[in-house]
Amino acid sequence: MEDLLKEFLTETSESLDVVDTELVRFEQEPNNAEILGRIFRLVHTIKGTCGFIGLPRLEALAHAAETVMGKFRDGAPVTSEAVSLVLVTIDRLKSLLAELEATSAEPSGSDGDLIVQLEQMALDGGAAPAAPTGEVTIGSLAPQVLERQLRPGEVSLDDLERAFRDTPGPGDKKSENREADRRTGERRHPDTGPAGNQTLRVSVDTVERLMTMVSELVLTRNQLLEIVRRHSESEFKGPLQRLSNVTAELQEGVMKTRMQPIGNAWAKLPRIVRDLGNELGKDIELEMHGAETELDRQVLDIIRDPLTHMVRNSADHGLETPEERLKAGKPARGTIRLSAYQASGQIVIEISDDGRGLNISKIRSRAIDAGLIAEGDHPTEAQLHKLIFAPGFSTAEKITSVSGRGVGMDVVKTNIDQIGGTIDLKSAPGRGSTFSIKIPLTLAIVPALIVQSGGERYAIPQVAVVELVHRGSNTNLVEEINGALVLRLRDKLLPLLSLSQLLKLPKREAVEGAADAETEAFVVVMQVGNSLFGIVVDDVLHTEEIVVKPVAASLRDIKVLGGNTILGDGSVILILDPNGIADSIGATREERTLDDFSRKEATVEDAAKSISMLMFRSGSTALKAVPLSLVTRLEEVDADKIEFSSGRPMVQYRGGLMPLVPADENAKLRTGSTQPLLVFTDGGRSVGLIVDEIVDIVEDRLEIKVASETPGVLGSAIIREQAAEVIDVAHFLPLGFADWFHGKQGASHEKRKLLFVDDSAFFRNLLAPVLQAAGYDVMPVSSAKEALTLIERGMQFDLVVTDIEMPNMDGYVFAETLRAEGRTAHLPIIALSSTLSGAAVSKGQRAGMDAYVGKFDRRGLLQALKGASVDMQEAA
Amino acid sequence: MSKTQSADVEFVTAWIAGQLFGLPITRVHDVFEAERITRVPLARAEVSGVLNLRGRVVTALDMRRRLGLPPREDAKNQMAIGIDHGGEAYGLLVDSMGEVLKLSADTMDAVPINLQRDWAAISAGVYRLEDRLMVVLDVDRVLDFGKDTLAA
């Protein structure tokens, strides 16, 4: 009886879940007799089984529900109220079942309230009296009662068999069925005849045990492979190869049994969304795509609640009411779209809605209230978006029964972190939000990169690894800013973290034979969510399929560790948790996102808004700043090494003497310690700018607020809430070499006239002095129109440097206009742009530009100018 | 007669810095030589690391550290007592193993009140053996090291 009851409970609760989903579909498609038939049969089965086992209360309730369903089948109109009532009945059944499970006895009490309503509904619905409908279904139902219903995730051979049987007539009906399956994520239930018993119910424990054993087998196999690797002439080689293959297949097979379609986690959602829609007065369509995508059941269990929560969120916060939607010019019915697919060893799940998008200002004020950001902070939108994952964050104005249930997005993130997944979000005001979750296929066995640091090996899950960079002496130079390591990776700075520092490993001097070059030789570039960063390790050894074993409870508070594993050679190594590492790098660096690295098409506005500035102090406590891209290198030299030649400080640097120039007239050289320098190099010559202290590198929008009269200072700007003097690099360079710029000008003495067009005051301020210092007579103007006016008035120019992205008339049109005019047809034009894509460059060429230079590439600009001058001389 | 027999407890004994300790044999999974311990960075000082014991990952706990004693100079032949705690495998690193003793539960003394606090916290009692004293370790409290310090 015990077993029978257990079986009954499992089957019935599964059936009820199906009824839930089907009812919601039925409400939308009231004419779909097939769905109704399925619901009817399920309810009937439940009723029958309850009667058989002797559960009168459940039986009576199921009977009343069945009667209503019978009316629907007889053609009674399907009203929302009726469906709601049946859904309520299903809920009641569920709660009775829960109690039954807990106490092993049907709870006493009566469901008269519901039964009366249901009977009333049945009476109102049709003229015919509520008659028992059992006899209608005898034929097809008898086997149904006894038959085991497919458990979600069971591989159904029945389906296959039926597919064969159905082959002669693959009509619309079948494809509709498939569609239905896809949408609901439910396995189809055999609806014709008794199916052969080709599936087995296997307890989850059994599968788990199998998985554990296979994991052990994989480890042992790895161990054997390691041994054989060392004995090249071993006779075990052949058999072991076979064992290895069989093990791999076995692993795959067992993994497969653990896989379940993600639709199982979605099964409850249509009902939830329907109820929410009614409750909130919103018209919501739930689209589900890729329900058949399979996931490890362990993973599935963990993401089930987060997914439900996020769909609730979308319905509650994301979507507007029909009135609001209509007013915004959108269809009254809002859409929540769930999709799942597999991509490169990960499962990607997206939850998107076409609602109002995240409310940035609300998030902002909420974040200030919650103390997450300060009043004066100016976080980027992406940063603000991220705040919704912070603990205790909720922007819901009123606590509804839908939202305020104490579960926030922080819980969602925690759950996803827990399984080594990442969550990301995109939102556009008025257009909706999309959350994308990436999770590993399985937790049990993952491919990992084995690295070495401080003499120990560590495993990094491959999913988080983007690329490996070998630290070279010339290329891929790792540099340091006040202790913070950075790597120049394709024109950008990648924040680096030394693994041995992160893990506080002992310094490695003691390790024998470890030459300096061998330590910290590799950078593992990792991506977690939107953050990109590098981990510096001593060596990258190999990749291996590792079996993840959790660390002991007493070690679980170490966030950077995700578990441990036993390698082929029998040693235990620790698995690093990419999420933990990303967290430890800190939020301040998180803003340097992958987008920064991959998005080459940044607009001028963006560039003007946010550029990397090197902050330092010199001569006083005031902060000074210089665009990082102008700085060639940051150096620290031994103060004792500084020599004086005719009263000017010099230092031996890279085989030559480098003059040193104070960044401020009050700046003093240090004695007896190291002297930090900013090195500017051009054409093989370097000048070191003497600074007291390098403070930080920040990315911020930069606007020169107050222009300066002081030589060497462009003006003052507010950078990260602090006033800073932006220094004029062009002022200092000639101080090192009197002929810094003149050297390149050849014999020409006459100053050439240069027209400099840029709408951004910042760039005009920044570059005009550079151009002047390069020996040009510069005429800065703020628009192409203004430039054309000057030319029309008869002003002569020898050279044009123009920005590309400008309002009204952009650089391309400007260039074409110049080319079209006889007088300016051969005027050298140098384009200045933050967009350096191939397409932009060729577009520039078509428009008649002679050169195309990156905005902060001062050296490139000077070279282009030089090139243009040579052309001019040749032409002359 | 049967009463005294049932009250007999068997202890696995071990030496740590010259002091004899006893652990109820029912709590001891096995005794093994701890080899190839992988250090766990950022872990509490008590955790020596993790090691592979017949395919199982065991967390090794340095009992000297746990008892606030200086570390052992000679790290060779490091013996460990395997304990299962909350479904996880731990190995308590001790200096050397002693014999298995069968003692009557009735003769155990309470922990002397003047015993140093961190010792008292993980001791269940003391046996007066003929030639020395044996401190009985409370295995669960020994392994709950994370919690007591966190609370402190």
C-alpha cells in the first residue's frame, strides 16, 4: 500500500501539472477538442484512481471538475471564470495531495464550497443535467488508468513507435501536436491504445549513484592513462584505449539519463502567467522556444525557481498595462518570451519582454536609498542595470502579492552563480528588457584548463576562458599602475590579477630553477558575465575533463574556490570559481566590459564622454590628469640613477639618455627612493615627465570646465567627482628636446596653415596645441560649416584635419565637398576618428581623405601630417 | 556485568606535541599516512590542505594548529585520522598514533576547569591512565572550527 500510494502521488501530481498547463492553453484555444480530450482524460484518470485507492474526498472533487469539463466537451462556452474555477479546484487537489503525502491519510474536511460552485457552473454551462460521463470514455480510458504515465525527461520509445505507426498519414493533426509539445515543453502522452512498456521509472537516487560511479571510473581511467603515458611501451596501451572509449561512452550515456528538457522547468509558467495577467489586469502572451533543450537535472532544479521569479518580474515590473501600452503605441498584449538553446558547451536561456524596460532613474534613487551608490556617483547605465542584482534591491513601488515575496534578483544571481552560470541583462527604455543566463551543460564533469601558479596547479573551468596570452618581452607587455597590473590587449587595457596574489601564495623565489621569465608567463583572459579580465599564471599545462567535487563545508566561504578534483596523477587540485574571482577583482573594474574591447564602432560622443585618464600628482596635492593613450609607458627609476647634464636631469633609459621634465614647476626629484615617471616616446626619442605619484586610471567623461592660462595645463576638469588639471603634453615635450617637433619639419620655416575641424571642445583643446607644437598655424573650428565658410571667404589652408562624427555635416560629406571644389580639390585631408574599422577607413578613402587616424593616436597624427607635408613638397 | 561492558568505550589514541588524545573509535573512519597534501589558499590556518584518499577528497586539518600549538618541524610520515563529519571526509593530522584503548565510560573525568579555553572547547573529558592523562576529543567540535571563530 505504501508503494502504491507513493506511485499514486507521483503520477497524480504530474498529471495535475499537465492539467494546469493544458487548461491555460485550452482557455486560449477553446475549440481545440484534442486539448480538452486530454484534460478530460487526465481528470477522469485522477478521479478513477482516487476511487480505486479509496480517497473519497479527492474523488468527489475530481468528479465535480470532470463534470464541468464534460460540459465544455458538450459545447458549453469556455469562460475565463469557468477555467479559473477548475484551476482553483486543481490547486485544492494539489494541497490535498500534499497533505496526503505528509500524513499518509486523506485529510478530513469537505470541499462542499468548490463542489457547489462547480456543479452550479456545470448547470449554467449546459442545459443537460450533470450526468456522470464515465461511459463515454470507457474504451480508451481503461488502459489509461493502469498505464504508467511518462515521467518528464524519460526517453519515450512510445513516441518513436507511434511516429512509425503514424507514418502513412502525417496530417496536420500531427504537426499540430508537435507544435503543442514544443510550446508546452511537455512530453506527449500516449493517447491512442496501450503502448508497450518501453520506458522505466528509475529513481533519481539510482541515476545519481550511477553518475557518481561513472565519475570515479573517469578518474581511474585518467589515472591509468597517466601511468601508461609514462611507460611508452606498455602492453596495456591497446586495452586501455578501449577502456577509455567505453568509459567516455558510458559517461555520455549516464549523463544523458540525467538530462531533462528545460520545458519541465517551464511547465508551470503558462498557468503562473495567466494568473498574473488576471491579477494585474494585463494581457500577457507567453512565448516559449526551445523547450526541448536538455539540461542536467541538477542544473534544472537550481534554475527552476530563478526562472519562475524572472518571468513573474517581467509580468509584474516589465510589462505595462494594456492602456499604457496602447498609449505608447504598442499592441495591448504584452509578450514575455522564453527561449533556450545550446551554444558552445553552454545552455543559454533568455527571458525577454517587450515592456517598458528598466527604469534607470528609479533604480538610481533606490540604489541611493539602499546605500549602494552615493548621491554624487555617476554610474553608467550598465552599472545601474547591474545593481538590480544587489542584495535587497527591489524597485517595485508597492509590494504586490506578485513581487514582494522576499525573493529578489540577488537570489536569482546567487542561484545561477552557484551552478557556475552567469546572468546578464540588456534593457532599452520603452522597448523592454532581456535577461540572458548562461549555464554549463552539466555540473558533474567539466572541461577545465589546468594552470600552475606558485608551484601549485589549479583548474579553471573552460567556459569562462576566452583566450590565452603569452606574456612576451615586446608584445603583450604587462604594465603596472600603482600596483595594479594591466595588459594592453588590442588597443585596450585589460585589468590583470596575479593568481598568486589573489590566492596569497607565498613568493616563489625559493622555488628552484624558477627564473624570472618563467613566472607569471601567461595571462588567462576570462569572461564572467560582462566583465573581462586576465589572470596571470606561471604556466598553462593542459586541459582535462575534471570531475567536480565540492570542497568541505569549512572551506566554502572561500569565494574564489569552486571545488576540487582529482587529476589523472592522483593529486587533488583546486578548481577556481570564475564568479568568485570576478567579484574579488572588484566592482570598480567591472565596468571595463567585453563591450569595451569588442566594440570598435564607438561614437565620438562616447569617446568624449568616457576616456581613460591617467591620474597623478606632481608638485602639489592637486590631481592632474592626462589621457592615458598619450602616455607611452609608466616607469619607476632609481632616484640615484638620475644624472644631471648641463643642469638638466637625465636618466639612462633603454640604451640612451632620456631627459626628465617636471610635470609641475613645483615638482621635485626624489632622492634615495624610486622616481615615478610618465614616459612619452615619439620617433625613437623619449621624455620622462617627473611626477610625485601615479594615483589611478579612471574612465570618465571628460569636459574641460575651466580653460587655463598656466602653460602646460589645458584646463580643469571634473574627473570622478574630483577636480583635476588636465595637462598639456605638447607643452612638456619640447622642454626635453628643444627640437622635439622641429626636428621633423625639415628645412621648412614657413608655418603651414592647418584647418582643424572638431565639434568637441575637448579635442580642440587637446589637439590644437599638439598641432601648434608640431609647427602649424592652427585654425580650430567647431563645425564643417564653419570651416567651409572660412574657405569661401578666401582663407587659404595647406592642410585639413577633420573629425568624422559631427552633427549636421560629418567628415565624409565635408571631405567630398572640399574635393568637389576646384580650389580645395587637392588639399590634404586627414580624418580623425574614434572609429577605426575597415569599413570606416575605406569610406573615408572614397570620400577623398588622404589619411585616417585614431583620435588619441597623436603619433599617428603627426606621422600623417608629415606624410602630407612631404606630398605637398613633392607636389610643389 | 553486562552493564559495565556496554559502558566500555574504545578509543583510538594519538600523540600531539607530547600529549595523548583519544577519539571514540566509532567516529574514526580510518588511519592513514597523509601524503601529497594540496595547500588550499586563503583557507584558515588550521586547514593544511586537501588530499586524495582512495579517490575521495579529504580535507586535512592540522591538529597542532587547531590546538594553538607550534607546527611540527618534521613533516615526514604525517599520520592522519580519517573522520566523517556531515557527509564530508576530514583527516586530523597528528604527530603519531598510539594504541587502541578500551576504557569504561564511567571513569572519565570532566574537563578540568582551568584547561585553556581553546582546548576545553574541543575536549569531552579526561581519562586518568596509569602513567599519563588522555584528553578525549569531541570530534564534532574539533571540526566545527569555522563556526566558533566566526562567532567570536
